[in-house]
Amino acid sequence: MAKGGKDNVHFPHRHLLGIEGLSPEEISILLDRSETYVNQNRRADKTTPLLHGRTIINLFFEDSTRTRTSFELAGKRLGGDLINMSVATSSVKKGETLIDTAMTLNAMHPDVLVVRHPHSGAVKLLSEKVNCAVINGGDGSHEHPTQALLDALTIRRRRGGLSGLQVAICGDILHSRVARSNIHLLNTMGARVRLIAPKTLIPPEVERLGVEIFHDMNEGLRDCDIVMMLRLQRERMHGNFLPSIREYFHFFGLDYEKLSNAKEDALIMHPGPMNRGVEIDTDVADDVGRSVIREQVEMGVAVRMAVLELLALNPDNGGNA
């Protein structure tokens, strides 16, 4: 059983590859541990030597600003040695396979690998070839577990819990690993999930995940507590998914008129990066009373500190509590 450093917290997994399969208790362990780092990150002295001597490698095969920077900050605030590997200039670009990369990194004896990869399942494959802990920083359109955790922490701090909340996830569901991780987490924690998108951007048979499907924003947002917007991932679109950006915003972009269907105190969320005027209106995104988008970024560092701590100090990964 894994042990955390501060309070002897147990987290019984070597890796964090996804939210699917985690129990409510395991999710709560991660959120509770994250909570302890929120106040620490607001102090003048934000660092702790908890992971002194531990090596964390950020291995990102896709561009990322928020996630990579957030993990880098989290690792440094825990006192770990953090290395950012630039895949664009690495041997991977010269034809080295993912397995070759895994074996090379394994020989360096890191304690944690944080991996983002464009192909679903690649991070799991890598985790089977190394001796250290692996954290999924996003794989294809499969999962992005730390994003779902930081979203949940943001909601929990504002609403006191997740159970019973009506959450609408709106936009490009088809290509979104964020949506999948959030669906798993929210359902597990007792929330009710609605997906709102054009038919072309809804995955086939997604109802099996226990969600309601809507193709009309006004109807889908009715009486929702949380409105979670997603960007259009045009880099993953191969074909005609949309008639035009202007038409997409007209029907599915969040503005105050559509938002009026949700509860008066509904929170507005977005994992970033935002396409203003495409999936969300600028005034709505910057609404200080209802938008928690900047708060999500802050919670991301706390969540990633918690995950790094619990996995790096897991005895199954060679860590000592």
C-alpha cells in the first residue's frame, strides 16, 4: 500500500493512468491530499523538501503549456529534481520507438515519469516497461486524470461536494480526454452528467458511460449547477465536423443568453486553452462572480503536488514514507 509523506495516507496504486476504475475513496484521498497543498501554495514559502533526492521527468510528446508547467512547478515545490525532456529534439524524432525511450529512461532510475502522448494507450504501454511511477498527462482522446481531479477540487471547494450536482459538459466531446476523465470521476462521486454537442462531436455509444445527451444548449443547460466548456480540437479533426465557426458559436458557444437556462449561481469552467468567441464569449469567461477558470489553474498545481507525492513515496515504486 502506498503511503504519503505527511499523514501516512494510503493510495494503493503505483501509477495514475486514468480515473476509470478508481473508487470514490481513492478519488477522495487524492482530493483531500490536494486540499492540503492549496494553502501551502498561497504562502510566501511554498516549498517543502518532501521529495528531496527524487527525480521527476516530464516527457511530453505533444505541446502543452498549462499541464507541463503545472507539473514542473509542483515537482519543484516538493523539492524534487525535475527534468523537462524536449521530444522535438530527442532521439524519438530520429526514429526511436516508445519502447526504446522507456528502456533508456528506465536505465536512468527516475522516480516518476509524467507522460503526454498523442495516441490513446501509449502511456499505459510505457508504464509496463519502466520500474518507476507513471502519471498520465493526457493520452490521445483517452484520459487526462489530473485535469478531472483539479476540476473536481475546484467544484468541491465552491459547492462543498460533488454528489447530486448536475454538470453539463459542452463542446467537442468526441476528441476530449478531459471529458472522458470528468465523466468517470463525476459519475463515481455521485454527480449527474449531461453532454451537449452537435451530433458530429458526440462519441458513438457514449450513453453507456451513464450520461444524458443533448444537442440543444438551452435545453441541456436547464437547471445545471456546473457548466464545463470544451475547446474545439481542430488539430484532431479530419473531415467535416462543423459547418462554420460562426454557426458553431451561434448554436453551441456559451453566452449569457444560453447561460440563463442554468441555475443563477452556476459555475463556469474551461480546461483551457480557450478559444474566445468560438466556444465561450469573452464576457462570460471573465465573469468574476461565476467563472472559476483561473481557480482551476491554481488547483492544478495543488492536485499535481498531491499526485507526485503519493506516487513518488509509494513503497511499491521504491519510495519510503
